[in-house]
Amino acid sequence: MENRLKKIHELGQSIWLDFIDRKIMDSGDMQKLITDDGVRGVTSNPAIFEKAFSSSSDYDADIARLAKEGKSNDDIFYGVAVEDIKRAADMFLQVYEDEVKGADGYVSLEVSPRLANDTEGTTKQALELWKAVHKDNVMIKIPGTKEGLPAIQKSIAGGLNINVTLLFGLERYEAVTEAYIKGLEERVAAGKPIEYVSSVASFFLSRIDVLVDPMLKEKGLDHLKGEVAIASAKKAYEIYKRVFSGERWQKLADKGAKPQRLLWASTGSKDPSFSDVKYVEALIGPDTVDTIPMETLVAFRDHGNAANTLDQGLDEATKTLEQIKAAGIDLAKITQQLEEEGIEKFNQPYDKLLAAIEKQKQKAVA
């Protein structure tokens, strides 16, 4: 029987796994996902690492070793995380090198969420992590905050692969594409190659609906429940197609530049009344990436329907966004709130992670 996940790849979309830990690599399960399911990349974040650190003893020895070297808790975390990312990058090297070199096979590691509103700190740590991992098929994750934009541009100009994370709004997404293009132009002006610089822009979905759906009920727009995030994503794809065509982009493309692909994130359904593969099915289309948690991947493998849906219903998407605007729902304000909450959602597990490291450290020193 045809694998439903592989069918997505045939339609031009890449599935990346939103999960990493040592167990999945040690057990051979990660390799199976690559070979059997056609998984083409991995994303990680502080919450994923916190889960990995606190749910197994796999990291204890490394934490103890680094603690004895007198490292800070942040340095211990990144010391351990970098090893996992390196290993995953080696596993995905075959994907990075197949078909069009550099089209896929990326593994993402995020800068500290505490730096989300610190341009200089983000730029500095992005470069440090890039050098520490030292793999062509790694992406450094930078949040698409206002302060993140100059850091994204500078990192791209420096030749780093960047996964721009925490995007909720269309205006900010367009600003991110501008930072990417300017970074490439800066690189060209400095006489540096751009053909292996790669980037994705991670547009977060289900969290939008979690916030908007109760408002729709109040406004008598219940029929739009679960549709606003998908409508926003379809409009983002319209922006993508406009920005990465035309004369300005063509000049870069002629020098080997690759478009910054849209990546759908937060694609697990958070509302139990929705299908568990709702967000995956609704946004399948060429030249995009979908990063999905393990349970959503398993669900899609079992009963997902792979069809080209991203280009469909664009008029309805426009109408949906017009309707909610007319009803007085301010999407710009909502997406700003989501960005702030998103940073907080990563700060909490990061603090928990550092506390767990501190505990381990005390034990090791004792």
C-alpha cells in the first residue's frame, strides 16, 4: 500500500519531524522515518529538549561531565543539544545530498528564547551555534520578532542557514522575506556565493485558531471556526509566490539563490472536535515544508489524505479574513499577542530545563 506521507513529498511538500531525542536516534526509529516515511528534516525547540532531558537518564552523564568542567547551565544545555543536532544532521546528510543538493535534510537548533527581543545577542549566539554544530545541513532558528529581523538579515549575509520561527501575522512574514532577500543581496555585494544559503519561514497555525475561535462564537461567526489559521496560511503562500518571482528575485536566482520556503508549524490539532490531521491536509502544496509532531505524523500515516490543497480556496481565504475584520476582530493585535505568548511558551520550558540541569549538576558535584 502506498505510504500517505511519501505521497505528500510527491506533491512537492517536505515533511520534517518536530521532535528529537537520543532514544529515537539510538533505536533506529529516526532512520526508519527517513527510509520508510520519507521524512526529510527535523526541527527542535526548548520545549522538545526539556521533554527529552526530563523524561530520560540519557543525558545525565554528559550533564555531569560538563558540570565538572565548570560550565554554566546554558552552556551545558547547548553543549549537550549540539551533540544531538550534529548526530541528527549526519543521519539526514543523505537527504541533503540527494536530488537537488540542499533542498532538504536540515536539522534546526534554536537560539535561547531569552534573546527573542535582543538583536545583538541573537546575532552573536546564532553564529556561535552555527560554528559549534559546523554542518552544512543545519539551520539556526531565530524568532521573527521585530528585533529578530536585523539578526536574520545579518545571519543570512554571513552565510548561515536560518529557520525563522514564531510567525503568526502576514505583515511580519513579508518583513521576514525582505530580511532574507536583503541578506542575500548583501552577500552578493560582498562577492560571496549564495547558492548554499537556505532558509525557511515558520508560520504557526493551530495557536491562531485557539485564540480566535472563541471570538468567532461571540460574533456569530461560528461557521468560520478552525478556518482563520488556514486562511492566513493560504494568504502567506500568495505573498511567497509574489515575493519570490519578478526582477529583483530573478537577479538572485540567476546566482543560485533558493527561495525561502514557507514552513507550516504548530500543525497538531489542539481542538478535539477537529480532525487530528486537519492542518496537514489543508495546506499541502509545492515548495513548502510541514513540520509535524510525532503523534500527527502517525495519524497521517494511518488515515491522512494527501492532495494538493494549498492553491485551492484562495477566494474563500480572502473572504474569511475580510469577514473577521468586518466583525471587529483585529488579527494584527491577535498575532502580536500570540508572538509574545509564544516567546513565553518557550521561556517556561527553557527555565525548567535549566532548573533540571542545575539539579543534575548538584548531584554530580556531590
